[in-house]
Amino acid sequence: MRSDIHPKYQDITVVCGCGNEVEIGSVNTEMTVEICSACHPFFTGKQKLIDTAGRIEKFKKRYAKHFEEKK
């Protein structure tokens, strides 16, 4: 095996958007994530609604006639 071809493996801190920090080993020097197990709805049991660019309103507007016929 050739020496000095592998990246250096080190302990780093991963920072989540919610402020949670986790120590892991990686070849990266730093890492940030948007969602972690401390704030993900599956793990917390709380539903968090993230509406980007009005997608929910667009969906409701598109299918408003269909929903009113059901009632």
C-alpha cells in the first residue's frame, strides 16, 4: 500500500440549524446541517410546516373546486 494518499481523519463538530452540536469523525474540517435528530419531526413527534414559495397555497388554489365538490 502506498503511504500518504489517504485524507486525514479527525474529530469535528457538526452544527445544526437549530443549534444542536454533535461530535463525529470525518475527513472534512467543518460541517453544518439544516435538520438533525433533535429537530426533525419524525424524531420529535411535532410536525413542522415549512412552506417554500407558497406551494401550499398554490396546491389549495389548484384543487379548491375539487374540495368544495366533496363537501
